[in-house]
Amino acid sequence: MRRRYRGAGRQRRSNCPIACTLDLVGDRWSLLIVRDLLLGKRRFDEFLASEERIATNILSSRLKRLEDLGFVVRKGDDRDGRRVQYSLTRSGKLLGKLVRGIADWGLKNLPQTRLAPGGEQ
Amino acid sequence: MRRRYRGAGRQRRSNCPIACTLDLVGDRWSLLIVRDLLLGKRRFDEFLASEERIATNILSSRLKRLEDLGFVVRKGDDRDGRRVQYSLTRSGKLLGKLVRGIADWGLKNLPQTRLAPGGEQ
DNA sequence: CTTTTTGATTGCGAAGTGCAACTAAACCCG
DNA sequence: CGGGTTTAGTTGCACTTCGCAATCAAAAAG
């Protein structure tokens, strides 16, 4: 049985676009995974290696949740059966605009923030 | 002793503008309170009355946190000593751009979302 | 077969959430 | 004054989620 996560489905708190967006990705990790996907990261280990040091169980549960929400697809690697490739669906790519908006806001308003090396694409 | 909250000050997970923004307001409630403040709500009861039905303890702790972060100021009402006025600081008003960006994204990408009545200002 | 790599799951203490009940100060009304 | 009401919270408690370390299973490498 798949672990559930607050808001991972289901009844919205309201129809406010802000509340609904927060219900989808208003936690500390989901958008960082999306960021990594936008930067071209594809594998579990690659996400783990990011600066913010997400725990394996949290990463696993967020990837599942993003998959449940239709933002991410998971597929095995043909050449190496251990490896899994995560990538953004068409719908997941729409999150890019949101992520970039937040990044822009942070860069402008939070001192000492900077994009990760290789942060352009 | 004031209750602490994850990330409510202090060491950043990284210098990524996305991660830092999420450290500030990456939870389910803070930005909804900011939204209400932008809409002109000022009092505890008014925040409680919002559609999303925040619990009193959570509202109290988020308001304190936003105050700690310098986004909100709390002041008593001269005419009625029970009443407290919350409002955005200059710094808190900068969150407006972020909130509007998220609202725009939600309106465009999430079906059936709509701004609250009186949502223009 | 043994070791290593990869993508996880499990266990556990700590922290956060949500609900209901309660409180305290200030105001209102007779 | 004195009881009730309004406002802004706090407290208690069960439950969920987080974060860390340890462990695991399947596949690949040696």
C-alpha cells in the first residue's frame, strides 16, 4: 500500500489558485525535485546529491507523489535494470514557469541567493 | 518562550533562491495569510474566516513566525484594546509579487481555480 | 559466487498538524 | 459594579510527517 501524503489527492481546501498550488507543491521538497528535473537530473542518486540533502525516504515519497499527480514519469533503464529514469511529463513541465518565477523572486529579494552552477538551460 | 518553527530563522539548506524561498514560505499556510493581508484583512478573526479554515494555533504560530521574519507587524488597536492589527511591513509587501505570481500560475494551470470575491485590489 | 551499485524500505525519536476545549483581557449593557 | 460577549489567543492530545541511520533486494560487475 502506497503511503499517502497530505493533499496528495484530493479535496482542495478552496478554489483559490494560491491554496490549490500550495496543496500541490507547497512543501519544502517537491519544487526542489522539479528544479533538479528541469536542470536535467534524472536519477535517484542525482537528486540525493543536491546541496539540500534530501533524505532517501522523503525523496522516494515525493517522487511517488509527483508521479501520482501526473507531473513525473518513472521508467526503467533498458541497459541497466537497476537504474530508473525520472522525467517531467508535459504537465510537469508546466511547473517550470512556477519554479522560475519563484527563483526570480528569490534572486531579487533574498540576499546571497544564487543559481546553482549549471543553472541555465 | 516563543514556539519555534522549522526554518524560522536560520540556517539555509543552500543558497538556491528556490530553496531559500521555500525555507521562508514553503508551507501550506504562510502565503495564504499573506494573501489575506494583501486583500486588506487585518485581524485574527478575519484570517480565521477565510475559506481554507486555518486552526487558531496554526494561525497564531504563523503570524508570530511572519513577524519574526520581518514580514508582518502586530499592533494593538487604540480604540479597542482587545483588537490586534496585523499588517505587512515594507519587506512583507515584497511577498506580494511572489503571491501574485503563484496565483497567476494557478489560474492558468489548475482547472476551476478562481480568485476570491473581492480579489482585486 | 561475492561484492558493489542503485533505488529504495524500515524503525524510531522529534517535530509539526488539526481539532476541541479552555483562558484571559477588554468591552458592552443594565 | 457584575454578568455576558467578543477577541485573540493557549493548552492538551491524537495523529501525521520529518529526518536520520540502518537495512534491504535486485541487478550488474568482477
